[in-house]
Amino acid sequence: MKRSAWHGLVFSFAAFISAGSPLVWVGGAEAQDSEVTAFVNVTVVPMDRERTLPNHTVLVSNGRIVEVGHTEAVEVPAGARVIDGSGKFLMPGLAEMHGHTPVPQGNVNSPFVENMMFLYAANGVTTVRGMLGQPAQLELKALTNSGTMVGPTLYLAGPSFNGNSINSAAQAAERVRQQHAEGWDLLKVHPGLTREEYDSLANAAAEVGIRFGGHVPADVGIMNALKAGQETFDHLDGYLQHLDAFDSPIDVPEMDRLIELTISAGAWVVPTMVLWDAAIIGIGSVEEMQRYPEMRFWPPTTSPGAEGVDGWTRRMQNSSTAFQQNPERAMQWRRNRMQLLKALSDAGAGILMGTDSPQLFSVPGFSLHREMQTMADAGMTPYQILESGTKNVGIYFQSQDSFGTIAVGRRADLILINSNPLEDIANVADRAGVMVRGRWLLEEMIQERLEEIAESYGN
């Protein structure tokens, strides 16, 4: 199979993108609520299947959902915090399945880190799978997952396996064992691994019982990666490489066969549509992205370990996108990505929502709402989109915790919104509040904290 003209651009970009006091702000709640919270008279969007449950009450205690039922049938304990959900909709919190959690200079208590974690939670992102391990991230995970710091539950990949970090099959296997012992949740695969190194990684991962995902190295190919047990395929590039569909129409029968193999293997796909549109394919302009409202909540200038909006701007201005090289072929690439995403979704393949934030005008939390709109543009229904960020994520992590739907025993990660998200995906941003592991963040308090963040950056 011939290699696409865009192949080098895609995999060179993989290298391109890889290049205060402890937070006690709790939005009027204790760090770990022990009292009962009751959402009453609310329409529940349970996300177990496409349905709503009107006039329901959901009880939460100690970070877990303890009762769900019709309001007339559920007794609210005396002294409970009561949240009136009349006219509102309660859905599970969302997940960012290809996020990043940089800790500049290893300082987990820096205002930058505190702000970044809050941006996720403020947007209803209650779970993040961090996909590039760095020093101090495991400490950050302990802070957020315990409720000491306001932020999502973190699951973290260790430092990347790539052509620079791994130089032999033996080293790959040893690095797998090391990261497993250190307590990382999964291994991150980047381009550049040889087939021998990749196979050694896969075999060692199976031996110690750690999952792995990310890119598909060119020497490996997606067919071999599926057979080797790679669980997630991020960015769709491995699919397009196999289909030779970076700049020519997709071979639909071969795409369908590949999707069937994906489903049979139990693998998952993390599309990251918006970042590819903006940073690689090059749709839109830097000036337009600079004007995104959420840029107020990100540092305007780059500092050690934390790239600011100015750094994003320089990188975009100094890079050559596919659109700049050949607009017609670039748009074909985008159409292929949209077609592939729709086909994966319609076939029932496992899709996990992710944006590769924060980088290149992709601000934590806010980027997920832009991603959802692009998924809708590809033809996915609101339920299919929400499923990729809730129920599917719960299935992916089912061996580690119980969350992603609204049911008894699930982690109390919830979003209270003012309009039905199953009617229009944009309604997810119309929030009344967010609950993170049982901690209630009223939307008015969220907005106050966001303004503080903007002011701290001089925005």
C-alpha cells in the first residue's frame, strides 16, 4: 500500500505536539461531602440507554449515588442538601479521554495546576485520562482523586514509548515493568517504535496486566496493533494510514472490514477531531482561535513548563498545515475523518471522547464542548456523542471504578443542566451546576472562580 503524501505531516506532528498554596476552594462545599444531597423533581438522563426519567429524585452520599427513583417514592432524609431540579436535566459527568495534566517544574500546588484542574471540572469534565506521564503527576492524581484539590478523577499514562525513548525490545519490556511498578494506569504509545520494540511492549504489558494505547507506529500498522491488544487508537491516523485515505477517498469496503475488526478486538477509538481540524489540516485561522472566549482562562504568555497562548500562536504561525499546502486535498482529508467517525459510530464501535487538551487553542474542559459540536457535524446523534463521554468511559474503566451512568452505586459525577441534552448537544453547556465525586459546585460559584482565573492571568 502506497504511503500518502500527508503521512509524513501526520507523524511529524506527533513530535510537534509532544514537544500559590494547595487549593482549598470548594465552591461552598466541604472537600468531601459526607452529608446527603438530594436532586429533587429533576429529569434524569441516565445514559444507560437513550431515555429520560421525568420527575425523579437522586440521592448522593459520600461521593456515591445511593438512590434513584420517582420523586413520590424517594424519601429525602432530614437535613439533606436539597437541589430543586424542576425543569432541569441531570446527566452523568463527562470524560476527557485524551487529556494532559502538565505539572510545570513538578509543583503540583502551583496556581497554574490548580486552575487547570478547575477548568476541567467547571465544564462538567469529571474524569480525565492523562496521556503523557510527567514527574509529579502521580502526586497530582492523589490530590484530585482524594478531593484535596478541585478537579476530575485522574487516570494517567506513564511517560511515552517512542522512537527516542526506546532503543531496543529489551528496554521496551523493562520500561513496561517499571511503569507498572510505579503505579501508572496505562502505557502511552507514540510513533517511532519498531515492530520488535512494539511487540515487546505488548507482550510485557500482557504479562504484568497493564493496558496501552495511543498512536499506531508506522512500522506496526493498525492490523498488527489490533492483534497485539492495543486498547485505544487515538486521533484516527492509524485507520487513515491503513486505508491510504489522507488525501484520496476512502475505500468503503476496506473501512467496513477494519471497523468490524475493531469491534471484534474490543478496541476503542478516541477521535480528537477539533485539534486535527485546527492544527494539522488547518481549517480556520489563528486570529479566529485567539478570539475564542475561553482564551481568557489560559495564560497569555509562556512560562517554563506551561505554554501560553503566545506559544500556541507562534507554533501555529511557524507550522505548515495541510490546508496551506493543498486546500483541496486537505478538505478531502477532513471529509475522510468525518466519514470514518460516522461509520465507526453507526457500526457500534467503541468511541471515547477526547480532545488532546491543553494545547494549540484547546483549553481544558472548554475543548470538549467544541469537540461535541464537531461530532454532531459528522452526523452523530446527541445520544451517541454523550455516550462516548459517559457510558462508554464507564465501561472502559469498569475494572477500576463504577461511573458513567446514573444508577445506585455509581460515582456521583453529575451535571445539572437547564435544557435537554438529547435534543441538542449544545445544551450540555447550559449548566446549573456540576457535582464532582459528590462535591456540589453551583454554576454561579463556578463563574466567580472562572473570573478569578481570568483576572489572575490579566485577561
